[in-house]
Amino acid sequence: MESVYFYEEDVSKDVSKILEDDFFKRLGYTVRECSLLGSERKGYFLYIKANSEDIDRAEKKFEGIGLKKLIGEELKIVTAAFIAEEENAASGMGMIFG
């Protein structure tokens, strides 16, 4: 299961502090500036790929700090951008070590 969240610059320190938790280090996540993924939003996207229980737990940790869960077409577009970025990184590593 994949979830993507948007947050603005003014809460980035709060989000970073929460992401330092051991739970997130084990879970794995990716943060990218919106503009790097072709979005016109100003801020950051947080991408989490995990099972539904871990995503629910992550969402509880973020309550009240201003993360907005993406839905619909925007979710599809941003998720595809994260997946493409991961594939490009993997193929690049293959060329280096292949």
C-alpha cells in the first residue's frame, strides 16, 4: 500500500522531527520538493510504502501538524512520479555496478 502526503514549508521542521522516530527509520519513506516531481504546489511530498497498519500508525503520529493526504488523480500522478524516480535510481545503480 502506498500513501502520499503534502505539507508546506512552515511545518517541515515538525515533520522532520517526527520522521526521526525509529518507527519511520524502519518503515522507510521518501520526501521530495513538490517542484521536483512536476507539481505546482509549494512545499513537500512525503511518500510512504507500507502495509495498511503501518500507514495508519504513521498517520496517527502526524495528527495535528498539517499534513494533507493526497487522493484521486493527484495521488496517481505523484505516486507515478515517485515510482519512476525509484526505477531511474535502480537502473542507474545497475549501470554503475552492472
